[in-house]
Amino acid sequence: MKRILIFSTAYLPFVGGAEVAVKEITERLAEEYEFDLITARLSRTLPRSEIVGKVRVFRIGIGIPIMDKLILPFVGALKAWGLIRNNKYQAFWCIMATWASGAAYAVNMVRGVFFRKRVPLVLTLQEGDSEEHLRYRRGGLISLSWYMALKRTDMVTAISNYLLARAKAMGYKGESVLVPNGVNTRKFQVTDSNLLRAEIRGMHGFSEEDMILVTTSRLVKKNGVENVIEALQFLPENVKFMIIGTGELEESLKLKVKSLKLDDRVKFLGLISHDEIPKYLTASDVFVRPSLSEGMGNSFIEAMAAGIPIVATPVGGIVDFLRNGETGLFAEVENPPSVAKAVQKYIDDPILRDHIIENAKRMVKEMYDWDIIANRMRSVFTGAASRSDLDQ
């Protein structure tokens, strides 16, 4: 059985696009590969090691997030060194150029210097941050980490053409492959949808006559939630907004709702299990996230799979899957009236709405199902393992 050692700063039960991707891919390749994963512990309630799905997880740290992340490149490297002594890995798989990836690069650097051997390294770019974020946050250290990682990477995969272009702009000249995140299309085809729709709406005080906008996102500036709230001022009274997620802007967004006297039209639902998301999408009418930046955006293709039309902005990786008027509608960045105009178009033109829903569902099934994505990663791992000059 072949082995892959994964490095990811966070992993389940923490849920984001990267964590879901690792889970879905490893489950589908488990008959060919065994997977170990090094991650930060991040919570004292989590065990230091356990089996999660098809992955043997090793958590580094004491359960304090900032401390665990800071020590992860160093203690994680020691852990990886110990694992390498007892296991032959066909590849290291680094999820984003971040804390955990530092451990993989450190191990390979030491092995290269002292043993002239290193493990082929695959770096998957999942980042959704803007160029400004990379250049200026923490004094440019995030951008520096990209440059350093890309110079020592054997193969890059990225979830969007936008991120592939960013890697090349930062000097990466090696092999690169587009491997987007996917969606479990079967999971998002909800049975008894009419009953669930009525149940979810009743639970949160919505009527069947209401038109429900929904977003599932971290409440941070880049996701543009404030622009959706402001857009409600330009839409009919029966258009309501359901916000799923938490984040640093939650309190300021609630104050915004109150200041605009929209308390009866906006509901903050907080964190909801990813397994429950299909039900909430079924209860909604339009998915809206006018992002300021986006690596790809799993939430968009999940909404498409659920049969919910989307409103998005033409930034980052979104342009890979959204064709305006065909698989969704574009709004302008940081422009609430433009968001409202796109939503109103769905209200006024049900034929266009149905056309977009059908096209989007077909596209997701043909291009973004996790079975398809897992096959792409199988090819990536095979290619990485064939690099004889890097064999252990």
C-alpha cells in the first residue's frame, strides 16, 4: 500500500474548503493509499492522535491556537522525521503555504543536505486572500512564505486558474495542475425538499411568500456580507437574508442591521454543521456572496448542486465556473445596488432563473463532482511518486 503524508494547519472537526477537500479525496483513494496527517491541535478537547475517516491524524501542540501554529513547523518536522523512519512515503502533500507546510519543507531541507534524499512535495494552493493581503499582512511575511515554498515545491496544484497564475507570477516554473475543490452532488440533492423547506423556514420565522437570500461564509471583510445587508434597502420587503457562519465582523454586521432597521429581514444563524447545509440551501431562493477576493469558493458550487442560483462577483477563481447569465449572475465588487439589481433579475425573470439553475447543476455534475476531482489527485500523486531523482 502506498503512503502519503499530509501537512495541514487545520483539520476536522474544523471545517473549511481545504479540510473538506482532504476528507473527500482521501476517502476515494483509500483503496490505493494510506494517509497520515500532521496538523495543529488548536483545542484541548481534541486527542493528540486518532483516526478520522481514512486518515491517521497527529495533532501538534497544547490546544492553544496561536501557540500551536507557531510551534507547528518545528515540532511538526520532528514528528514527520519520526514517521519517515518507519514508513516510506510516495509524497508529501502540503495544504496551502502555511504553518504546517513549513514542517514538510524543513524535513526535506535537512534530508537533502545530509542524505541527498527528499520526498517529492506536492503543494496545493487553496488560499482565497487578496494580493494586498499577501503583500502587506504581517509585514509581507505571508508573501515571503509563498516565494520560499514555491522554490522548494516539486508539483503545484491549485483550486483555480487564478491561483495557478499567482504561483507563476511569484516565480514558480515547475509542473502545475488545476485541481479545483468539488462537491458531493448526491449529498446536495435533498429528498423531501418541500417538507424541509417549510420546516427550516418555519423554524427561523420565514414564510413561503418570502424570498430568502442565503450566504454560508466566514464573517470577514473579503466575503462582502455587509454589501448584501445594504442591498436589502433596494429590494422588496419580502426579500429576507439568512446568514450562516461566524467571524470577526459578526457584531459590527449586527449593528449595521439594526442601524438600517432591517432586524426583521436578516437572521444570523451562526455555525451550522456542513452536513446540515444542504437543507438550508433547499429552504432558500438565491445564494449571494459578493466577494472582494476568492481562491475558488466551495460554497458557490454547493449552492449550484443544490439547485440554488447564485449572485457573485468576478474576482479570483469565481470566473472559472460562473458565466454571467449562464451559470449565475455577476454583481460589482462593493456595490450594494448592483447586488440588488442581480437579485431583482431573478425575481423578474423566472425563465432566466430556471435556465441558470439547470446549466449550473449540469456543470457541477460534469466537472466538480468529488469522484472526478479525486481522479485528478490520483494522477498527481502518481506523477510525484515517479520522480526517481527524489526517491527516498
